[in-house]
Amino acid sequence: MKGMAGRISHTENAIDARNLRVRFSPEVQDTLSDIAAIARLSEHFDSRIYEVVKDWSNGKRLNVHDVMIALPAVAGEVAKHISATKDGRMEEAWDQLSSQILEDGFIISQSRQKQR
């Protein structure tokens, strides 16, 4: 549907993905750091997406919206790198990240909004 990307229903129970913070576990951050280290030297990994992975590995404040938008791009760059280089280190790091995310690899919390 045209114009619907990123929109949320305007009901009383709607949750704005930009107001939900995401914090990755230390294990996930370590694995993201491994992915960033491999990607930094890769000519097959987009530099903007590398910066995203590096920020995530350093604990940058994130919201659900940003993660939902960027995660498919990160996955695409990882796949592109693996396809071009057959890099087992990247493949192992991505598999590890995928497992860690499923096992309590992040916390989502409501952002505090300023009182009026």
C-alpha cells in the first residue's frame, strides 16, 4: 500500500516504534563488534551499513524503528560479503548473532517522555 510504510494505527493502544528503545545484550554487542571488524576491511560491505553495525556494537541508543529499518540492510550486506568472499568468519559471526538474538539478546523498553 502506497504511503503506509512506517505508519501505525492511530488508536488509543497504538505504540510508536520510535518511542521504544532497544538495548542489545553484551554478547550481541560483542558479536556485532566481530561483524564490524570483518566488515571494516571488506570491499563488499557498504560503508554506511558498517557504521550502523559499529554503532550498535558500541551500545548506541536505538529505537525499534531504527533496528527494523536497518537490520534487513545489515543482513543483505553480510550475505553480499559472504557470497563474494566465502568468508567463514562472517558466516560464523552471523549465525552466532542470529542465535544470540533469539536467546534474550535484547531488551525493549518504553522511552521516557517529558511531562507537560
